[in-house]
Amino acid sequence: MSLIDSYGRRINYLRLSVTDRCNLRCRYCMPAKGAQMLPHHEILSFEDLLRVAEQAVAAGIRKIRVTGGEPLVRRGILPFLARLGRLPGLQELVLTTNGILLGEMARGLKDAGVQRLNISLDSLKPETFSRITRGGKLSDALSGIEAAEKAGFPPHKINVVLMRGVNDGEIMDFVELTRERPYNVRFIEYMPTHSGNWRAFSIPGSEVLERIAERYLIEKLAPGEHSGPASNFRVRGAQGSLGIISAMTGHFCGSCNRLRVTAAGMARGCLFSGDGVDLRPLLAAGDDTLLRQEIRNIVQAKPAGHEMKGRAAFPPASFHMSGIGG
Ligand code: SAM
Ligand code: SF4
């Protein structure tokens, strides 16, 4: 069974958010006071999340990324992941985390069947890390990353959201990191979550690449099975690699293969497509065939792209990434 949208794209990747809570408060993701949290009763139970995942896989999803908020703060996450990983037909179970709790949980995640980790790490300087995350400790994230390596995960993907004047001075430090370690460091264009002067912050991927190429000899890598939307490069002789994710300026949407479901059961075909479709009434009705049909309908209604270019007010409605899962 495959899920093909009305533009001929094969949708095989589900980003499943399990919580809107987080132990950090990243400036690009949440307001200072923290986003308005969902009341507990509005967050899908693990049973319902599993039903959504099961029907999505039955419809054609092959890869699930568990995200949040911070997925590792949700109590009971490890047994949930173990059940998710056993869904017949699911080929890849991966997770995105800020790494803070990996020190204590990496081994459990590996045992639960999580295959790979994406770890967000926006600075290698303790003060900048703390400023971006509003109080996070860099040492916790770094020891988490190390614990996950020891637990036997394949080389991590490290996600860096670049912001002009905040952490773009560290681009070369991250490049150096790939010379020493086998990580795939991915520079992500800052995405606006509310209308405003976000263009002042956002750094086009093309500029990042030019800045790196001025200093290093870089080789383009062939698109790999796990490269997703990133264009990947390697600095000659480096152990690891670099990725550029031009979420805003690039030709990203034409090959989009994703579907998103939030912790509150809202399914979205596109990050920027409004509130999405509420799956809770279908979950409450207990009819999984209808649930699967609704997933197909959402894929059919997936827009061609986010149509950001030329729009002064973008995004059309503000939201917090922590509530959707990135
Ligand atoms: N807490 C986990 C983490 O930070 O990795 C998972 C959830 S977080 C919302 C998922 C991803 O979204 C992270 O890699 C984060 O950097 C990214 N993200 C959040 N807000 C963003 C923004 N405004 N622009 C680009 N990426 C963003
Ligand atoms: Fe939390 Fe991740 Fe958002 Fe940072 S990016 S506030 S770690 S959900």
C-alpha cells in the first residue's frame, strides 16, 4: 500500500509528536514564558498514538520520527517506543531530541528499538547554548550525545538552527566537529513561526555553503537513503559530513514526503497549513478504517508547497514549533 498525494509525491514519513512539553525553552521554538500547554486530557494517550501510527503504516507510512516538545520528558515513552517499533510494516523508527536526558535514557532507547537519533545542538559555547535554550546546560547535551554513542547508535545527525548574529559565528566550529567526529551536522534555516522580522535572523543555506567553501575544500555527497531534505557535503578528509536544509529558500516542497500528527491529534499535510485535521473524533468513534481513510484524505489535500515567496505576512498564522514537532 502506498500513499501518493495529488502532486504525485509518495508520502511515507510520519512525524509523530508525543508531547508539547519541554525541558528547554529555545527562543526560536517557544515564547519566554513557555507556550500555552495543552491540558493533559487533550494529549493523546499512548494507545491512541499507537492507533494513529498503526493506521498510518497500514496506509503506506514506512518511517516514523517521534518528536515533541521533548519526547523524552513524557512518562512511559520507552515502553511506547518499543510497541511502536514492533508495528508490522514499519521500516524505520527514529527520534529527535535535545539530548538533555540521553545520559540516563540512551541505553533504554536503543533497547526499545529506536534506530537513529537526531539531536538538536545550536551552539558549542556554554553561554550561547544557555542563551538560545533559555537556561539549558551544554554539558548535559554533550554528555547525552556521548552516552548515545556508547549505547551503540549509528553516528548522530546534529541539527543546528542558524540565526544571524546569534550562532552563525560558530559555523566553522561545527565544520571542525565533523573533522573529528563522524556526525552529520545539518544547518537548518530558521523558520518563521509568527509573522515578523524573521528574515533578519534567517540565513539562506546557499550563504552558509559559500561561507564554508571560502575556508574548506568541500565535496558534494550523493543523496543517501537517510539524507531527507538535506543536501550533504563533506570537508575533504573529515570523518563526518555536513547537511544544508534550506527549508525556506530551497526547493524543498516538491520532494516533501511527510505527514505530521501533533500530540493533540491534529494531522497536518504541511507545517504551514493552518491547524490541520482533528483526528480525535475518529479515535473516539473507535473506527480504525475511517481513521485510515482520513489519513489518506489528508495526504490527498496536501498542498504543493508553503508558498512563502513574495508574501510579506508569513506564516499565515502563528504557531509554536514545540506544539507541532518541527
Ligand atoms: N525537542 C526536540 C529537539 O529540540 O530536537 C524535538 C522537537 S523540536 C520542535 C524539533 C526540531 O525543530 C528541532 O531540531 C528544532 O531545532 C527545530 N525547530 C524548532 N523551531 C524551529 C524554527 N523556528 N526554525 C527551524 N527549526 C526549528
Ligand atoms: Fe524544546 Fe526542542 Fe523546542 Fe528547544 S526546539 S524548546 S528543545 S521542543
